[in-house]
Amino acid sequence: MIKLDKEACIGCAVCASMCPDVFEIQDDGKAGLISQENIDCAKEAAEACPVSCITVD
Ligand code: F3S
């Protein structure tokens, strides 16, 4: 399961550019989860996120 801590997200958008089918930048300027489908890509985004607010288990 992909999880996103919105409080911690700073809206850097790396996740959305790496995995546009999983993450999108929403009206609040932070990432939102739009799918649970691409776990492998989400794991890479979790590594890349500067504030480590994405978790995948
Ligand atoms: Fe937020 Fe991290 Fe994505 S800061 S916009 S969850 S890469």
C-alpha cells in the first residue's frame, strides 16, 4: 500500500514527475495519491522524495 503524509509534503513534485499515474500535485500545492497501481514506481518516488513523506509497504 502506498501512503502519503500530506502534512510533511512540501510540494516539490518529484513524485508526480516520476510517477504521474500514482501522484499528482493538487490544488493545495501538495501531492495527492490517485492510484495504488504502480507500487514499484512509488517505491522509487519514496526514495527520491526530499522529505520522505511517501511510504510503501
Ligand atoms: Fe511532496 Fe515528496 Fe512528492 S515533498 S510533492 S511527496 S516528492
